[in-house]
Amino acid sequence: MSNTWLNSGSREGVNTSTFVMIKPRGLSHWPLIKKRIEATAPIARTGLVFVTRELIEQHYAEHAGKEWFVQLTDYFVGRYVLAIEVLAAPEVIRKIIGTTNPQDPVNKNTVRGLVNSLTPDDTTTVAYTKGIDNLIHGADSEEAAKREIDLWFNHPVPPTPAYLCLMNRKVALEGDCVSPLIGIDFDLSNSMTLASHITDILEALPWNKRWSQFGEKIPALLVGGVPALQIIAVQYLTTLTGKSFEICWIDHTDGAPKSVELQSVKKRARRHRDDL
Ligand code: GTP
Ligand code: MG
């Protein structure tokens, strides 16, 4: 296993923890959000979770029946979120998260306040976020924190997929393929940020423990799209698990995955860099 501190935080001297969740669009901004959280409290563990309707309806059960409940839950279903346990009291973290509406003037220096600076100039915040996306969720009491930690960290991990898709765009592959990076806009301008963003997300994959501890079959990696992203992801997973992966491309003539060597992925990355 990697020995980065992200999933191995110490609980020494801390007797309370809270639950935080990075909402789907917030995953693009994880490096910034993580910095804000770390400045206040250590992160004990993270888990990348595929959201089912049942899971998100249980999470937001207190809002069932409200007119925006379906809109709110629809936004999450079928997408990934990052579940996080933070070693601090819920009210401490709620303070840095800010109030529900990102446009609230009191949110100037909060995590939710980031939405305002991230919104493209030619659109309104409401249109951009559909009125519900404030990037992050924080449990609002100790009872809620306990319930949510239990809900998001203790549910069964699905079977390891045959393919792990490392592209941020959808590929046309039927069947047993999982795509945790879809929809995440990676910041390609800074290689350090890019590396830590991808590795944080891959480290939080629900199957990682099983590959490294239980010798479970590891999926073939489907790569494509941005070469720099692929290299970081492939090398990180190799380091993390101590195993080598089969790497595949989607052949668009028949839509089937075809095996490739890491060398040829690297060659493409070099060409990409030279073209920039
Ligand atoms: P969470 O940390 O996500 O629970 O936010 P919160 O505790 O600040 O707000 P609350 O629990 O009241 O609402 C849950 C989520 O529902 C909010 O984060 C918003 O995304 C969404 N929401 C709340 N109020 C409204 C509303 O009036 N309209 C819409 N469309 N969404 C809302
Ligand atoms: Mg709430």
C-alpha cells in the first residue's frame, strides 16, 4: 500500500470526527478543497463511492418530500463522490464549508464560496450549479456524522470490475466497466496538482485494499484521452498495488478493448507534450 497519509490518519488526541462528502462536480476542485480542510483538521480516511438512488435517498432522508428532493437526488445517481472522515467536530468543518447557498455573501472565504470564482463568466451561478451544487456536504451534528460515516463507509463493496476506465469522457464499452474519473476536469497546467489529484482519487477506489491484500484479480485499465493523466494513473496504480496491469485502448472500428504496452502510452505522452 501507499504510505501517503491520506488514508492512514492518526486519531491520537482526537475524540470526535465528522463526515464530509465531495459532491460530483466538486471532485474537479478536490486539490483546492483538500487544502482548505487540511488547514483545519486531519483527514482520517477517504472512499470513492458510486452513488445509487437508494444510497443518496438514505443520505438526504430528512429532505424526502421537499419539492427539490428529486432534483437533488437525481444529480448524484450514477456518479462518483468522495466520502471523507475528518477528525474534527461537525460544527468546525461546517464553518469552513459555509452556508447552503454559495452566493451568500458570508461565503466569501468558505469552500462553498469557491463556486462563485469557478463559475464561467458567461453564465449565472444558479444555471451553473442548477441551484443545488455547492461542491461539498458536511454532517450537521455528531449524530448525523455517525449515521453518515456508517452509511458511506460500511456498505458492501461491489465486485471488482473487469475494466477500470481512466478517461474523463465516457467510452462506448458495454458490460463490466467502471469509470471513476468521468466528468472530472483535471487541471493540466500544473503537473504536481494533476498528479496529486489523480492519485488521491485512485487511492480512494473501493477495491484497492482487495487487490493489494487479498490478491484479487485486478481489472484491465482502459486508457485514452489525455496522455499525461494516463501515465500518472497507470504508474500510481502499479506502485500502489505492486502489480502490473493490462492496459487497453478502445478500438473505435469495432468498439472492443485492445491491449497495449505501457511504452506506447509513454510515446504518445511524449508526442502530446511536444505538440503543446
Ligand atoms: P448539505 O451539506 O448538502 O446537507 O447542505 P446543507 O446542510 O447546507 O443544506 P440542507 O441540508 O438544507 O440541503 C441539502 C442540499 O439540498 C443542499 O446542499 C442543496 O444542494 C440542496 N438544497 C437545499 N435547499 C434547496 C432549495 O431550496 N432548492 C434546491 N434546488 N436545492 C436546495
Ligand atoms: Mg444538510
